[in-house]
Amino acid sequence: MKKNFWMILLLVSVVLLLSGCTEFDQPISAESKGFWNEFIVWPLVSFIKFFADLLGSYGLGIIAVTIIIRIVVLPLTIKQVKSSKKMQEIQPKLKELQQKYASKDAITQQKYQQEMMALMQTAGVNPLAGCLPILIQMPILIGFYHAISRMNATPDLFPLGTFLVFPLGEPSIVLAILAGLIQYVVLMTGPAMDNPQMKVMMYIMPLMIVGFGIVLPAALSLYWVVGNIVSVLQNLAIYKPWNKNKEAATTGGAKK
């Protein structure tokens, strides 16, 4: 069930990312009307332009705003990671309950649900805690995508130019592949690394990012590259994957 949930959430996120509003490929300006334009897209566009003017290029402006956004949502990321850790800790007990109440009749399943909820309550696990941070972050992430896409559609106001050797207004296979590879590292260092039900994401997400990156402006691939680098650093600091490796080695040695 959890695997299906994550897959559904992933697909919904992709749909929202690509079609969050019908104007995602239209020019943007201070006169653009509508709640989405006035309170999400245009503020992000202005934020990127501010740092672009301050730092001297839109590439550096995108990097600066990406890092700031990741820092702002860091508390939500920490909350999400802690929730994932707790869910992983009680997985053995949940499997025991599943075996204990394997029968599919209504009474047995009702008992299973009751004991499962009691186990989660005792362990301090909120099943929604890992989902809410993602849902809260989505408007910001979709808004950033729309901001860059619509800036690229308004070259007179926002000449994106180049970053290093990459024209930001054109697709870049190199940046797309780099974004996909770093996304794989993000998942390898995060909760997916020891959750078999989430490991499918380790292959699907990077491929999807590469696929989007080779057809979308390189500015978006740059955003994914920088954002994923920040995510890797966050995972290393919060999740500490090397501790899992030590635990696995110790457990393996004990079994021998």
C-alpha cells in the first residue's frame, strides 16, 4: 500500500510540475493577474532578478535563490526525515502484525487496523507527517519551475544568458544528465536507501529528471543540480547514511 501511495504521489507531483497552471510557458510581468501569478510566480521571478542583478548573472541568481529556498524548507525536510526514520524502525513490528492478521475478513482486518494504530501511537509515528511536508513544499517548487519557464518566455525583461558554457534558455543534455545523477545520489543517501518499497523511486526519479532536462530550459536543470546538491548535503547531515552502513556491518558480523 505504501509503495502504491508513493508512486501515486510521484505521478501527481510530476503532473503538477508540468501543468500547475495553463500559463507556464507564457510571458510574465508585474502586470500579470491572478493569485498564482501575483503571490507565487512573480515574487520568485523578482527574487531571482534581484540576486541576478546583485551577483552579475541569472545563473548565479538561480543558484542563490535555490539555496535560500532549500534552507527555508529545511525544517520541513527534517520533519519528513524523522517521520521516515520512525516508520522504518517499526517496520518489523508492522510485518509481524500483518502475518498475525493475514486473514482478509472484516473482523480480522479491523483488529489489525486497531493494533497498527496503537503501535504507531506508542512509537509516536504520524502516517501523515511524512506526506504533509512534501505537499507544503510543492507550491514553492512548482512556482520556481514556472518562474524560470516564464522568465525564459520573456527574454526582453529577463535575458537569462549563459552559465559557464550552458545557454540557460536552451536545453542542456549535460546538465540534465548531471541533475539525474545527483538525484540518484539524493535517494541513495536518504530514506529510500533502506526502504525496499521506495527503492523504485531511485530509478524512476533520475530518469524522469533527465527526460525533462533534455527538453526544458537549462535554467531548470541548473535549479535541479543545485537543489539536489543541497539535498545530498542535508541527507548526509540529517540522515547520516554511514551509520546505517556501520550498523549493517556490525549486524552482519554478529550473525556470522
